[in-house]
Amino acid sequence: MKILCVDDDPVARAIYTRGLGEALSDDEISEAASGDQAIGYLEDNVVDVVITDLSMPGLSGLDVLREAKEKDPSIEVIMVTGKASIASAVEAMHGGARDYIEKPIDIPLLREKLENIREFHRRSREAEDLRAAKEVYEEQASREVRLLELRLQKMESAVADALDAIEGKDETELEDRLQRAVDILKAAS
């Protein structure tokens, strides 16, 4: 996953990058020192998760949340704050934040939340793959049904021709029509 950690506190950024870097060595972890810097980063880079401080000078974590979701609704945002309140938590969650945690930063808890996001994305991809496979299967089945319907129509036509040939026709014409009916039935099967 590509993770962007946004905090105006350099100590917090160091905790994120060092703590998450050690725990999630396969992930790409970037940092931004402000909301403005984070939004600039989001304009130029693909990000899966944004971990952002709520209170920062200039653009707040809520501003980063709005911009991230506007850029790509699938970006997950974890809001971090040292000044937790029910109102700010509700606002963050209504804005589309995936989670809301308090400082001091608890790296094992944050890692657990990131693993939950990773699992959610994995299951979402699997569900999408299953939907795509189902669509392909249904399309193939539909084509097969149409082909079977065409074969059935040809067979019905051949049988009708044969019955017409039997009614009051001479023997040569009857043999010709029956042979055409047999040829059509062979081709249709």
C-alpha cells in the first residue's frame, strides 16, 4: 500500500515513518508536514491511505480528508488527533474517514487498522474479480443459448420442409427435400 502520513509535528512524522516503516516494510510510506503539502502530494501521486492529524496550521486534517476523497473516493483516511472530541470524530466520519484515533500515536493499533484496510481492499478486489467472471460466464451462456435457438429453428424448418414434401409430392421431390432436411439437421448439430 502507499501511505501518506500528514502531521505538522516532526516528531509525529518520525514516529509514523520509523514505526510503520519497520512494521510494514513492503509498503511505501511518505510524509507531508502540512495540509497544503499533503494536497500537493495527492495531486501528483497515487495513495491508498492517508493518515492525517486533525489540527494543523493552515489546512486542517478535515481539509485533507475532503481533498483526498474528492480526488479519489477509494482513498482511505485515518484521522489522528491529540484533542479528541465527539463533534470532530462525527465530522471526520461523515466526511468519509475510515477511522479516528487519538494521540499519542499507538503504532500497533495503527498497524492493525492498516491491516484491516489491506484486508478490506483484498476482499473488494476478490469480489470484483468474481463479478467480472460471472459477467463473462453469463455472456458466454447467453451466446450458447442464442446458438441453440438458431439450431432449433433450422431443425424445425427442416422438419416442416419434410412434412410438406410428404403431402402430395412425387417421389423424386420427396427424396430431394428429405435429403435437404437431413443435411440441415447434420449441419445444425
